[in-house]
Amino acid sequence: MQTKSGRGDPPTNGQLRQLVRAAGDGDQIAKLLILDFFEQEIDDLSRFMRMPRDEAKQALALELLELIRLKAEEMATVGRCAEQQAVYAVANNE
């Protein structure tokens, strides 16, 4: 993951969770912010795909949006992020 985007500091974990929830609820701005944050990674990874670069970028962005949608659904169902349910997180919160 990039440490700094070209437009300021990256979101914190809490901010990223909020963006994922908002994007899952259909917030287009949240989706664009997430895509903007991962733009460099999408660009880098698209070089390794055997298809035209623009198509590879679109495929990666679409897959990221699908993952965000699934994660948002999971967060809504469970009510909290998966990291908080992990054994190490539960042990540290007791």
C-alpha cells in the first residue's frame, strides 16, 4: 500500500472503514476516494496483466469495488470489522 497519496495523507483505518461503509451504501464520493487512494497500486498491478493496460486498470478497479461492496455487506451484517473479531484482537481487548 502506498504511504502517501498525491493529494494528502492516506486515510486511517477508521476512516477507511467509514469510507467502505459509505461506499457500500452507494456513496459515489466514497467510492472515488477509495479508488483514488489505490490508484497507484492499480496502475502498478495493471502492468502484469495480459491485456491492454486500460482494460486491466478497469478490471482491477471493478474488482476492488466488488470487494468493497462485499466487505460493506459483511460489516453491516456483523456490525463491526473482521479485524476486531480476530483471535488476537479479542485477546488484546479483554
